[in-house]
Amino acid sequence: MRLCTLCQKERAVLKRPKTGQQICRNCFYAVFETEVHNTIQENELFKRGDKVAIAASGGKDSTVLAHVMTTLNERYGYGLDLFLLSVDEGITGYRDDSLETVKRNEQQYKIPLKIVSYEELYGWSMDAIVKEIGMKNNCTFCGVFRRQALDRGAALLQVDHIVTGHNADDIAETVLMNILRGDFSRLQRCTAIRTATNETIPRSKPFKYTYEKEIVMYAYFKKLDYFSTECIYSPNAYRGYARAFLKDLESIRPSAIMDIIHSGEAWESKIEVKVNTPVDGRVIVGSCERCGYMSSNKLCKACVLLEGLNKGLPKLAIGNSTKYKREQDKRDASARARVCDPATPSGRSPS
Amino acid sequence: MCSIEEEIQTGDAETPSIRSRRRLVVEGLCHKCKQSPPVVDMKRVMYCKTCFKESVVYRFRGNLMRATKIADGAKALVAFSGGASSRLLLHLLSEFHEPDPSNLRKKRKFSDVLICHVDQSAVLGGEDKEAEVRRIGEKSGFPYLHIPLESIFSNDDGSDGGALVPVGFDLADTVTLKMVHRVTSTLSPVARLRRSIHGLGKMTAKEDLLHHFTMRALLNTARKEGCNVLILGDNATRMAIRILALTSKGGGFGLPIEVAGDTDWFEGLVVARPLRDVLSKEVAVYNQYTDLDTVVMPALTTAMPAKSSIDRMTEEFLVGLQRDFPMTVNTVVRTAAKVTSEHRAKTVMRCPMCGGPIQDGTNDWRSGHTVSQLLSHAPSSDTTSEALSSTSNTHPCSTSCACAPTVNPESTSTSCCTPADQPINIIPYLCYPCQNICRDAQEFGATAAKKGIDDATVILPAYVGEEITMRKGREWMKKEIEEFLIDEED
């Protein structure tokens, strides 16, 4: 029998993906939870009495996050008021099923749940959007809408903080992606544990240093029930390259994921983003004229996309939309066309 | 996680329109001179032979002339491996160094050019090819220096520097690699070199250490020969691979030094990479057009599967991606060139192993986010200090040693005690990526020790130990006089 390298008492039942150490179940829980606790403490993510919304999709990351947040809140007495916040994109056969998981979590952890849907916020469900624009580019809509939806849901709940289940693999992959795509400004921001401006609710990623494999392992041993189906509309072309590469790196050297995050952190920009405050004479983040959400253009990306949908020009502002812009100019000579310039991306999620 | 950027297209269908949109193009003629038929297609631009060669020369010269850190009239050392890129480098430099026939009074950028070939054959084999490399090097007309890689185990004056050897391994303790300096060794320098590379176990670590050793040998030679510039033949593809691989190994902090066109990070020397925006394919095509002969040297991962090391894997990945997205390499190199880190801050130390910058707080970062020691009763910050206490406490040596607290610091100067006195855990003194190398060595050594093999474990050149000892001495001195130092910010 092989003993656990950490406690030397119990039988080792697993090889830890992050370090390769052979350890027992209890030591695994201990190191897993301690690492998350260290991350929270070191970055001073919360204050006592904060109301914190856990962005819950029903998938593995957010289910484990809900569990770990509840556990740590009790164990270390963070004094947090926890909520579950879900976004219903309106994808039949995917989101409706995963929301059932979230509803069960609500019962298990006794945390109140709030669901906001695309349907009620924007008047369009993802199913309807896909019917309109097809399978290509639909992730653009979903991603832009979700970021806002989470913020709006959080505002409804009047919370002080949102935590998301982004894990170390996601972050390392984003670092690689941003290098490959040459997105320098996102490269400087993508490893930040907390994203905040003076006017939005701060968001953070307590699982920033937690390996995806360990999250699955934790859920497996704790018998947490989660919903594990890929989104039916997600093809993920370019990101797939980075993901496959990352998995290969991890298999060569398990610490590679942490190493990439370590590299990314060395490049972080120290500039704080403030809404409607000029930096070097230029307002970098303003607010949308229509909905008031933060935006780098006159209209935020969600409003532009929504306008396209409502006008029957859904490809507006996606990729190279000069052709659509011209079409729109013909139909509607109003000055609005200039906000659709694809060369200047609006305030999207940094990750 | 969903991608919200789906705009990227494979480009096949797009090609003609992109081509015609970019510039005025005459169909069937070179895009640049619009006179001769094109023969090369590089990143969707068609060149004729002359224009193609001109564009490579232009970029090379531009990079050298733009390198403001290189003083005019500097003495240059050119690293020459015999491979395609350094062959091209040699060729372009000898053209560059020719006096201008139309203006003989025009000053040349370099006063002198030397060629340095670091002979890695002790590790990689291929001894028979050294003569060919020498022949090509000497043909260029510049003085040719042949430096065996094992020379890094000697002192600057050529005497035997001894080596750093490990003392015992602990299978459970992955954060400690205790080593001690032995002044004499029965092993020949070649044998020491082989053991230091092959005592690492993993191919990724071997490649890294080999790279550091080679760089060290080049820098040593450059300093010894009184050169001000070291010119490397890294091409754009090689740089992009290095950028991604270095990122994946945790070397982001030192990346700005690695990608700079010219950098004065290394004391007394500027390191320049004039081929940094020439693709490896362009190098190959140019060499073919100019009949430049090269020597193919084996590398550590030659004929190995892609997954044998991080560098090899990254190469496979990037070259594959470049096939589908022809701007990948340039994008990666340019993005990395914009990256900044705080490696220039005053407090930043140099890594004794690779000479790169050491990021503050590396040890705490690692132990806090990868908890690998028992913590059932202690919070992890304690575990950290405990793990490091044996090495990083204020009195690095035992009381019997010269720098013990009872002894006057003046009498100790900077070398507080001879490295042979005490085993040191070297890991906390290294930069993050070099720590990864040593962890591999530790793991390999511990496994070997368990099997009863002890002549396969890593050894390191003496300079690593010397620099650590020096730093420990400095740290102790600083601690001793700290209260008398005036902080600028006060």
C-alpha cells in the first residue's frame, strides 16, 4: 500500500494533477481548499459582510465554486452573504437542463438563486438568435450579452461582488490566445484576478490557480452533481488550437499551466480603469448612450448587436462588417452607421 | 468557455481580395518592382529574386542601424552554430562590414568582427562536422574562435573551477535541491558537462540548461575578447517559438530581454538579434538563392516525437499554425516586443544559473498557489518560511563559519564563506524558470537515488555556487547595516 506523501497516514488514492504527488482524499481536499483560501486572502477579494453573487451555470466550475465558497465562508468565517446568479441564454437542451442543477444547488447550500434571461433583458433568446444568424458568430452575441446580463442580475440582487468559476486552464489558455492573436491590451489584463472599474460591480476568479482537472476530481470525490454537456452552439475554432496546445504542455510538464499564469502576471498593466475619466486626454471607458453600460464607443457592443438583430441585419458589427454597413447606409442614411466601425472593439470582457 | 471572437478566418477564400486590396499589384509581375516575374510568395506578397533578397538585407541592416544601444565602432562577436540562420547572419555581416566602395571615408558600424562557434558536440555528438563548420567560418574572412562548451566548467583563467554536486535527495521534498561545491573532481570537463545535462531527466530541462550554458560560453568569450556586441542569428520563427516556450515555462518576467532587437541587460555587452523579423522560410530561400552552405547539427530532440519537450512541442504547434495563419509568427514576435515587466527595477537580482532577472516574491507565489507540503496544522505562509528557512535566514552559515554573527562583517568581505563549507539549497536563489529545471533534477535524482544509482545525478558549474554564496553574503551584510541606510522615499 502506498501512503499519502503529505500525511503519511492514509492510503494514497490519487495523483495530484498539479504536482504529481500521490495523496489521500482528505489531503487533496485540504490542499485544494487551502489554495483557494490563499488566493482569496492574498488578494483581499472580500470584506466582512459583503454580499457576493456566485455566477452559476450548473457546470463543473460553478458547482464546485458554490460548494467551496460555502465551505470556506463557514470554515474561515469570511462573513459573506452568498447568492447564486444564473443567466438563462435560452438554449433548449442545454441551458434549461443545466439550470435544473443550479436549482438543486440552491436547495443543497441554502443560497438564494436569481435567474436572469436573455429573453426578458433583450427580447431575444439564443435559440431565436441562432435561427436568425445561423451557427456562425453566434458566440459573439452570447458572450457580449452574458457579460451585461451578469452585471444586471448582480445589480438586481444589490450585491457587492461577483465571483466566476474561471479556472487556471481558462486563464492560461487566454494568455496564449492573446499572444497568438496579438491582442496586447487584453494580454496585459487577462491574468488579473479582479476586474473592476469605479462604476461596475467588481468581479473576481477565486479559481484562478485551480486546475480544471482538480475541479473535476473534487466534484468526483465529493459526489457533487453537475451538468456536463458542451454548449450545442459552440464550435470554438481558434481557441481550440490554444486549448489543445495547453493540454499537450500540461502533459509534458504539469506545472505548465501555473507557469503560463506566472508569466502573464509579470506583464500585467498597473493602470486602473475608470469610467468617464480621461487618461492622457482620452476617455478609454465611457458609458453607452442608450443603456448606460460601460463602453468604449458611443453605443455599447450589446446595443449595437441588438440593433442589428431588431433591424434584420444581424451581421452588423461582427467581424468584417463593411459590406453590411454599406447595406445599412443605403437603407438608413442616419448617422448611426459610424458606431458600427468594427475596427474599434467595445468594452468586452477582458478574458 | 465560449469564444466571442469568431472573426478569424482561414483566409483561403479571402486571398485574392486581400492581395488586391493591400497595394497596387500588377498580375504576373513582382509586387515590388513590377518588372520581373515573381518567384517567391511570402505572406501573400510575390517577390522576384532580386526584390526578395533586397527585402531580407533591408530588414537586417535596418535592425542593426536602429539598434541605438550599439555604439558606432563597436567590436562584435558573432555566434555561429553552422546552421542556416547563423550562416545567413555571417554572409550578411560580411557584406555589411565591407567598406562602401563609393564612399571610402564612410565609417563602418563595427570596428572588428569575430566569429565564435560554441562546440556542443560533447553533448550532442556530431564531432565530425566541426571541421566543416570551421571551414565555413574561416572562409568568411573574420577571425574564427572555437569554444568547447565544457569550458564553462573552468575558471576565467582556464584553471579547474570544480563543480557543484548534490548532497542527498528526498523523494517527498520537491522544493529542495541541496548542493555543495567540490574544488576537485575526478571527472573531466566533458564528463561533467554530460552529467549536468543528462542528470536532469526531462528533455525540457536539458534543452534549457544547454541553452543557458551556450549563452554563458558566448558571453564569456565576448567579454574575454573585449567585444561590446554579441550578435545572435535568431530568426523570427525561432523567436516566436522561444516566446511561447518561455511563457509556458514561466519565464515571462525576463521575456523583454529575450525578444529585444538589442538589449544591454548583460553587463558590459549589448546582445543584438538582427534577423528577428526574417522568417525561417525566408532564411532557407535566401540561402538557396545565394548558395550558402550550412552544416546540419543534431539537437537534443532531433528525431524525437513532438511531445518530448516543451520547446519541441511549441515548435510543432507554431509551425503548424503558421501554415494555416501565415501572420502568426510576426504577430507573436511583435506582441511580445510590446510586453513590459519590472525586470529593470533596482531590487531585481540576476539568476546565478541563467543570468536572467529574478522576480520578487517568486518563492511565496509558488508555495501559496501550489501547496505541496503538509499544512494540516499550519497555515501555508508558515510552511513557506519553514521551507526556506534553511537557506534564506539572515545568517546563512553556521556559527563556526566566518560570517557567523559574532564575526566582524568587514573581515568577511563579500564571500562570506567558501562554498565548500556547507550544502546550500540552491532552488530559492534561482529565477522561476530555472527553479523548474532544478525541480526536474531533484525529481530525477531522487528517483535515481531510490534505485541506488548515484552517478547519474546533476552537477552544475562552480559559478552557480559562487554567485549564490556571494549573494548570501551581500544579503547578510545588508541586513546588518540596514538601520543605517537611508531610504530614498523617506
